[in-house]
Amino acid sequence: MFKKVLTVACVALLAACSSSDSGDISKLLDLRSEFGQDFNVSTVKKSGFDPKLFAGKGLPKDLKYEPPQCEKFATGVPLPSDTKGNMTEMTAEGQGNSFILLAIETSKPIPPTDLDDACKSLSFSAPEFRGTVAKVDAPQIDGAKTMGIHRLVVAMANGKPAIGELFSYVATFGDIMVEVVARPLLVANAPVPKVNTDKARDLLVKAVAAVRGK
């Protein structure tokens, strides 16, 4: 549950896109060499996507938000149902972390979505469910708008807390969005690994360069 909820919640935070041709999203797969033999890597070649993937569903309906006006940022803003485009994906699991790399091109401009100053840190809660969303530093990339988000969700399951966490780093330029999602790989009866945010940030920079053909 947590992987789906957290990943979709971050992927739905899309920034503005235009109709200009600004890269080749299939080049995202060139980053496979960034992961050594101790990583399990899987890829999805460039193909069309269903806008429902970005619907931001999964959170309970009875949540209370603080600040209240920041509710829309809890799961992000869904794409219009008539949006068309393509995406390329790579997943790499190893060294206690899971990295999801996405490159997306869309057919129409998407309204910009970013955590404003009043919502750069927000929380939500229900009787057995709570979470936080906070803006974090993202790498600066020439000619691109970047954003970093940290999400933490805690739910009670059989009287015990189940925790889901991820960091998301996004860059948008032209009609393309590139995103790197990083989360810990959980192992039963073992400490939760620290998320390697330095690697995630570095992957975002390299992914943008690959898509741009640089």
C-alpha cells in the first residue's frame, strides 16, 4: 500500500509543461550504468501512459490537514483525463534503497504545482493514519525548474505502526518532466535503511542531461 500511495502522490506533483520539443525521454534508460551489480534493475521502454496513473488516490477521506488550505498538496494535482503523452521508467533496488526514475512528455500544458510558502511543510491525520509533506532542497539545473519533496506516512496495522517514506526530486523543462523517487527497502526485524538522497539528487541531474542529449 505505502509504495503505491507514496509514489503516486509524488508523481502527481507535476510542474508546468509546454508543447516544445526539448529532449528524448527514452534516453533515461542510459542511466542503467549508474547502478552496480548489487542493484536489481528493471526498465519500461517509452510508451503511452494512462492519466489515471496520476490521479493521486489512496489516502483516507476523513483526513484533517494542517494548515487546512494545503489539502490539495497532500496527493498532488491529477492530470486532466484527456492528457496524452509518453513515459519511460527505470527501477533499481539495492544497497537498502529503491530508486524509481521517470521521464514523461505530455501533449498539453500542465498547470504548475509547487508547495507555496504557507504549505512548504504540512501534515494530515486520521484516527489510525497520519503523515507529513515537506519541501526539501533540490539540485539546481540550468533551464529547468526543480523541486524536492519528502513524504512520511504512518498507519496502524494490527496494533503496530507501519511506516512509509520517500523523497521525490522533479525537474521540468519544455514538454518534459523527469523525476527520481527514492525510498528505503524495508526488511522484517531490521532497522529502516537511510535514504541515499545524495544519490537521488545526482541521478536527477544525470537523468536530465541524458534526456537532453548532453
